[in-house]
Amino acid sequence: MAVPGPGYSITVRVDAPAAASTAGDLTTAVGQVGGVLTAFDIVESHTDRIVVDISANVVDAEHADGVTEALEQLSGVRVRKVSDRTFLMHLGGKIEVNSKVALRNRDDLSRAYTPGVARVCKAIAANPEDARRLTIKRNTVAVVTDGSAVLGLGNIGPAAALPVMEGKAALFKKFAGVDAWPVCLDTQDTEELIRTVEVLAPSYAGINLEDIAAPRCFEIEARLREKLDIPVFHDDQHGTAIVVVAALRNALRVVGKDIADCKIVVCGVGAAGSAIIRLLQLKGPRDIVAVGRRGIVHSGLGDMNANVQWIADNTNAEQADGSLHDALVGADVFIGVSGPNLFGADQVATMADDAVVFALANPDPEIDPIEAQQHAAVVATGRSDYPNQINNVLAFPGVFRGLLDAHAHQIEDDMLIAAADAIADVVDSDRLNAAFIVPSVFDAAVAPAVADAVKSVALREG
């Protein structure tokens, strides 16, 4: 069941009587219909009435209407206006460009622009690598999407994807000081997208691919890595994989298991699932069993794309067949990046003792976390309202900070493993427990630790 959260927050401005009981009446009305009050502000006061802004978290638009109606039913109360706080945050966009240099007089203008800028242009023409030193390329990443697989919304196109890409750029700046810019492309033709990124690349020191549907995302990333001399990172794949591997390392510390002894079930063989499997393989698990829409992936499944064929060839040592429920029997770890409500507590009970369950589908996970906790020793989700949130923001800002600082030209699996280990190491033994296997997304130690780890590997590998 959905619960109110800050992602759907409203502010209701009401006229109300200036009576001693008014505050209690208003807050009670909100609570009785399930709203979660977050603020109560008197914005005007008169002898006979007050004007109040009531902020509350709700579930959806219908719930917001219910809160408004409950307030209007109070005697003497009139609703003036209802504002959606999420939409207010997005008015005019969430990011902007600021000049780093003062332009106070003619001398400043002559150095920043003509004629002085011509000398810098000629220096870069003579030595193109100087662009990293003398332009925004030094610290700038393109957040590229075609809008074909946005969050849980699907193929909504580039314009509708822009708010997500703005948010990504804001996170880059907040957590790692990286200047990122949304590049939303009005094409879902693979060749056109690759060529467009190729011709835009000179302005950037890295490319972050975002919300591009599988299996096209695999080809797009691979070919751009071949063509460009800057790192190309598909966050839906590698960012997710990094944080999952970090969280699993700590979860296994909690339950006292070695990954070499573990059977791991990964549900979902799209972008995230495939990357998780590939990165986990480098950690040497006993076996990984992948499950897709047609059940357990095995070599005899037939009619598989190249990505799923690789998974079939490199997982499921016993070539098991069957459903997700069959795969869970005896498994030490479940990692879900698929869809909602796929199994329940009864299936978790068939897993090995001290099982680990990562149900990461958003907003509704593969299993209700409360049900999973009946039998699993450690449970994680992709949600912020449960412990152990697996969130990509733990990875991508620090990864790119490290890549930019190292002037890296490409990204390798060793860097991803180093990033995962750095995240895991932030949670020391004194803080580690079943409800705290990954650091908070606001932990200021995370991005620098990841950046240092990635930079070290990048410099070591030249």
C-alpha cells in the first residue's frame, strides 16, 4: 500500500476563524484523511480570522483532493489555493549557468572574450589536450538521454525526460562539484543518437548515458566507448551495479557468509540486471541464476538477444529451468531489478538461512519489505522510506569526479569495483548492522572516497 511521502507534497492556503481551536481542527482534519502534516504557517493574522499555509505529504492527486475537501468541510474555513510543492520546485528548471569570472570593465572583457580569447583558441588548436585545462571541458559531463526508459515511466520522450536529467545534473554538482548538463535528444534511432553524441563530445570530459532502453543501450554505450576518447558511463547499468555490489559486500559481512559460497538470484536481465551480473562475476560467487520474463535464463532458452545470450553462457552452472519461485529455493541472495509484487514471505522461507533480499523495483518492490523481513536477515530496497536504500547517487558523482580528476580517457571494470569497495568501506564495523549496510546518500565522505578510489585505478592503469 502506498504511503504519503515528500515526492507528492502539497501546500493548502486557507482562511480560518481566529479561534483557539482552529489549529487543532485544521491539523486533525488533515490527519483523519491520512495526510502527513509537515508544516503549519500563519501568513496573515486579523482580529476575526487568520490565513494559514498547511503543508502535507499525500499519496496522489486523489488523496490531495481528499485533504482539501476535509479542510473545506470545517466551519468557517475556506480554501484559497492548493500548490503542488514538487511542481513549484521545477518552475523555470532546477539548474542554471553562472559565470566564474567577473566582467567589470573593458580589460576583463578583453581577456574573457575578444581579442584576448583568440590567444587561448590558438593554443588549443596547437595542442588539443589543452582544452581540458583551459575550458569547461575540464569539469563538464553530458547527461544524455533519448527518453526511452525514464525511471518507472517508460518511453516518454526527450522533453518529458528533461526534469529527470536536470535533477541528475543538480546531483552531480551537489555531491561532487561536477558541472553536468542535460542533453535530451529527439531521436530513438541508434545510429543517429551515436553520431549526435560523437559530434557533441568535444565540449565534455565525460558522457553519462541515462534512461535509454535495453537492449539498444548496450550497443550505444559500447560503440561510443570505441569512438570517443572520454569515459562513457551508462548509469542505469553501472551506477546500479556499483551500489548493489557495495551493499552486498556489507550484507554478507552482517550474515557471515563468503560470496564464494553464495547462490545469487538476479531477477531482471535488462540494463541494470545485466550490469549487476557482470560486476558480481568479478567477485567470484558460487553461482548466479538470472531470471527474466520467460523464467530462469539457461542456454536452451532460445531466441535470446546478445546480452541475454551472454548471461545464459556465463551463469546458471547447473542449467536449472523454471520460474522465479524455483530459482529462490536454496538461494543465499535475491537481487531484484524487475517489477512489483513477484513473490511473498512463503518464497523467502525457501531460501537459505540468513538470506539477503534486495528488492529494488521502484516504486513498488518485488516483495513487500515487511514480508521479506519475516524470513530474510537483511533486506534492502530502492526506496527512501525503508532502511538500506540502494541509490545510484552513492556512485555516479564520485565516479565522474575521479575520472575527471585523473583526466581519464576510458572507464574499466577495475574502476567500478574500486568504487563499490569504497562505498562499502564508508560503513565501518562500528556502524554496520542489518539495517545499515550502505551509507546515507548525504554522507559527505562517500563521493570523495569513491573519487579517490576511481582516480587511483585510472592513474595506475594509465
